[in-house]
Amino acid sequence: MNGEKREIILKELAEGVVQYDDDKVKTAAEKAIAEGVDPLAAIQEGLVRGMNTVGQLFQKGEYFVPEVLICADSLYAGLEILKPHLQKGKGIQKIGKVVIGSIEGDVHEIGKSLVSMMMDIGGFEIADLGVDVPLQKFLSEHKKQKGDIIAISALMSTTMLKMPEFIREIKKEDPKVLVMVGGAPISRELAKKFGADGYAEDAQGAVQEAKKILQKP
């Protein structure tokens, strides 16, 4: 298969997600399988690339929550077709388990959901606790799920200020668990200051960061 044809298919996947066109995404996903495009590449360089564009449009105020959600539906329509082939081809094993949620007082769903979705695609087992998650819920779910990583999101500076206390209490309960943080008001420096093990600026970065901190001795 030539590179040009591959690029066209990947572009169609990305555009289908951005245009929240389920049929376009499904057709492109089926074409990818038929033409022998690596399913992982189709997901990462097609569907995920489209979702990254959606995230940028959301940040610019050109897309709003309803558009983002239906774009995510289109992404899942493509995933349904591609994922079985990915598992068959790669024999995927889950890398680790992540308990994720937006911190208490924070009801922002989109960023956290994108991270959750990308980690799932990236090979992690996900327990998504949703939004406005109190400390005790993080602790009880972590205990129940026996997670490797707790990922906490905050989109407001007021809720971000609760992070040091959350991290301190989580580490007191389980010193071995890794804590990752993210969200608009947070930087890598702040994450370090708060006592977090990892920080990610966006959904794609979160997958790489999670893999990196899991590999640290």
C-alpha cells in the first residue's frame, strides 16, 4: 500500500471525527482494515489526531461541550471497528490500572474524559470516577481497584488548591501508588511542588507520562 493512500485514509478518519460524521469515520475505518493500515496507526494518527483538533477548537471557543461529546461518539464508532483487529494483531496486555476523576468541587468533564479515553486506547485499564470526586472516593476506589496510578484533574485554580492535601492523604494511605495531575491551571513545577509523581499537559501527553512513571524504579 502506498504512503499517499495511507495518508488519505488517516486524514478521512481525522476529518470524520472533527466533522462528527459517524458514517465517514466507519467507512474510513473499514477502508483502513481492508487496505492493511496498521490499526494502531489508524487510531493514533487518524482518530486521535482528529480528537486533538477537536480539543483545540474547544479551547478556542469554536466548539462547545455538545460538539465535543458527539465528536467523541464518532471516535468511538471508529474504535469499535479498529480495536478488535488491534487486539488480534498485537495481543494487547493492559499496562496498568488507572483510577481517574476530577477533584471535589470541579465539574469539568471534557479534559478528564479525553485523558481517560486516550489512556484506554493506550493500553491502560481505566476506572473513571467522573467529576466532583471527594478524597474518600479516590481512596476507596483505589483500594477496591488496586490501581497503579491515581489521576486527578482540576480545571479551576480554586479546586487545584485542594490537590496537595489530596496527594498527601493518598500517599499516607498507600505510599507506593503513583499520583498524576493535570488541568489548565497546573504546570509541571506546581505538580512537583504538590507532591505528584507525574504531570500531563494534554490527553496524549498523559499516556506517555503514565508509561514513564510506571517504568521508574
